[in-house]
Amino acid sequence: MTRLRAGLIGMGAMGRNHFRVLGTLENVDLVGVVDPALGTAEHAGVPVHAELEQLLAAGVDYVTVACPTFLHEQVGLQLAEAGVHALIEKPLAATSKGARAVRDAFAERGLVGGVGHIERYNPALQSLRERLAAGDLGEVYQVVTRRQGPFPARIADVGVVKDLATHDIDLTAWVTGRDYVSVAAQTARRSGREHEDMVAVTAELSDGVIASHLVNWLSPQKERTTVVTGERGALIADTLTADLTFHANGAIPLEWESQRNFRGVAEGDVTRYALARREPLLVEHEKFRDAVLSGDTNQIVDLDQGVRIVEVSEAILESAANNATVKL
């Protein structure tokens, strides 16, 4: 396999995780980092630059972009102009207009662009998607996600919708193979910051599937749960622990009349699947490396999908601002 020269922009909390993975990624050499805040000539033996132009002058095949969201459009366009492939942390850009500009710039130059929606590489969600595709649930009725936890002081330029709910937008569309048709949302600002720190979303997907997302930065406990309900039961993924559980509809009829009327379906067997667990960020980088080498983007979140996710997130914010359902 050809060795690739990789760079990294941004050494914040997520950037340091990218640095760790890139430093050990097979057939990839991490040759430079851009972060003026580091104030040093190198970090763990890797050259540190104050400007992107310095990294480009060193020669790179692709770059991972982990700087603040408001810089994604500017940096993405610079990388496209330089003919450099890029894996850009989610969301693709701060606005859908900016996301489309980055997508178009990469497409015009035939470059591989990906978006860092890491949940796609979580073993629990990958297994869930495979089981849905195999028909384990039969017809899918509903998707419910909960993504809650304490406020991350590192985030200042966007709210909880674009920073966190974009994960749920992407994974819901991906595991079901359906697109968002409409959204209705409520947001709140409880921490005194400019951007929203809580959102509740109800959405309609194609084929009439219902989805709902509860997302906040105000919970003392961290929760990352996806529940897909269908005609044969429910699949529950916990992406913190990478566990997947199947709750089957019961085959034994209930004889207790009041219980049968209340529950609608009987409780059946519960199965917890044994899954191979690899670090999602490592798998994401492996898939992007392979896409750069082969040109095949089927295993990554491409820029078209990245644009759509930003469009849905903007529709959620529009709905909350106008207290109205927004069609996509």
C-alpha cells in the first residue's frame, strides 16, 4: 500500500484524539500540525506550524480538519484550491451555504472529501444497521435518540444542534436508509450562552417513519442511546458502551386482560449481542485513508451527505425560532 503524508489542523480536545490515531495509522505519516495556540516548534516529534500555508509547503496528501466550526469553510476551500484531500470534523461547515461551497470545490477538483461523523463507525450502530437491512425488525416504525451530558467548555461557536444533534441526524438517516421529510423542534438556552444548549426534535422520515431526538448539554450524566422500534420488536444501541440489545415482541399471549390492553404487544425475549469492538475513530481514519487511495467513497460520510446534515440542522433551528414545522 502506498504511504500517505497526512496533516492535522487544530489541536483541541478532538484534534488531540486525531493526532493520537494519525500517529499510529498504518501506511500514513503524520508530517505536520497547524495550531498557532501551541506556541512550539513541534509536538511529540511532529512539526507544528502557525499557518496552513506552511503545512502545504511541507507537502501533504490529505489533511484532517479539527479546528472550530466557523473556520471549516475557509480551511476547506483553501485545501481544495491546493488540491489536498480532507477529512473535516462535523459539521461540514457552520452554514449550508458554506457546506455547499466546500462540497462543490472538492467535486470540481476531483478530490476526496469526508465528514467526521464518528457514530457511523460505532460497532453497535453498524450492527444495528446490518440487522435492519436484513429485516430483523420487519417494518421500521420509529427511531428515538437521546444524547445528553455536561456542557463541554471547548465549544463556543455553535450550539447543541450543530455540535451534537448532527450526530443523531446522520445516524438516523444512515441506519434506516431514509431521508428527513420534515422537522419540528423546541430549543432552550439555560446556561446563559449565546447558542442553544437543549433541543427536542420530532421528525418525519421518508416512508412515514417517525423520529425524535432529545439532545442537551445540561445533564450531569452522559447518555448516548438509539432505539429503533419495528413490527417485530426494538433494537437498542448504547454507543457509549457499544452494546446492542434486541427486545423481541412476545409470542406468548397475555391472559391478564388489563395488561394486554395496556401494553399493546407482549414482552418477548431479550438478546444482547456480542460485538467486536474497535475504536470508532481509528476505523473512521482507516476508511478515509482507503478512500484517498482508491477513490471509492462508499465507506465514508461524503460531502453530499455532510451538506444534507447541515441543511437538516438549520431546519431544526428554523423550526424552533418560528415555532413551526419545517419541510425539507
